Amino acid sequence: MMQLACDDGFRFEEPQPAHKPNLKKIPGRLIGKYLRSDSSRHLIIDPQHIIEWENLELKLHIDSLDLEIDSTQLPANPQEFIELLDGSHQVNLQFIEGDSVLVRYNYRDTLFTISEYNVIRRFKGHYFLNRSREGRVTWSVDLLTLKKRKLSLSDINIPKDITSLEEITEIEKRVGPSGRLKGYKLKPTRRELNKLMDLGFTRTAEYIKVE
């Protein structure tokens, strides 16, 4: 999802809200297709998954590409595509008309899949996406909110939110063996979580429901 400033960012000692049941599937009111308000990325929500994706095709001058490509990778036939893969990103390049290149960009990232280590809970009309890794005991938490047709996906902004969070709940620094800061851990009460929902989840991606 959103990249945090330190290794693990904020981690919670237990899924949020504490003592609330896990939902067996993503509620029907959330299911659908969304378009991100600040880009051409889409969000697909089904009963088990939340997936972000984007497909683009554009024609550029070759000098505008900030890529280093081994000349041995260039195809003998200029109509063939060069495929570059980087995790959830896929770029296909086709060199055409001398100094021009056709770029096809595909991005696909599964943000959330319901499982033992990915649980969703509901609280006051909001949905908490709790994610952990096998063998770990702490959880990262994102806040999902749908109002009319606008969907907001929020997390805690490091280091911007540190000062305001310390005024709400106790925060424990997580330091590695070398002394490097790995992140922060917290265990808010129900009352503190209410305040965190308003003041702590400030980094937000917004989507508009299109289907």
C-alpha cells in the first residue's frame, strides 16, 4: 500500500478495534470499482480482496525515458516489445518511428486479502484493515471509509503524526540490534482509538466509486 518512512512504521499490538469480531468477508456496500481522484489508478474490491491497478499506453520521445537498457536487449525487429518487470510493475517498450517509443505500463498490487493474517473489522461506520506477517505478533492498520461514493484509504503519516499521536496515547519506539529505529508500537484504548481515527490517520488516498 503506502510506503512508510521507517522499516515497519506504526505497528499495533493487536488488530483494531480490540475486542471486535473479524468480518468473514468484505461488506457488500464496499464492493465495486473505484477511480483514484489524483491519478488514473483504479481500485477493485470484491468479497475477499482489495486490488489497485493501472494500465497506460503513451508515445514518447526516446530521450524522455529515464531508463538504462542494455543494447543487447534491443530487438532486431523494431516492432517487437522489450518487457521490463519490477514487482507489481510491468513496462513494455516498442521502439517506433526512429526516435519515438510506445510505452505500455501495467501496475497491479493486491493491497488486502482476507486471511488469518489479514483481518477486517468494523467500528462506527469505518473499516479497519489489519495486516500482519506469519510469525509476527504486531499489526499494521489502515482505515477504510466510504461516504456516499467517495472511498478514503488512510494510514498514519511518519513523522508528521508523531507529535499529535503522543498527546493521545503512549507510543513505544521499536529499535533494532544496531540501534536503528525500526518503527513505533502502540496499544490504544477504545477512547484513544476514537481520537486516533480523527487525528492519527492523516495520509489518505481517495477514490470515487464508478461501478
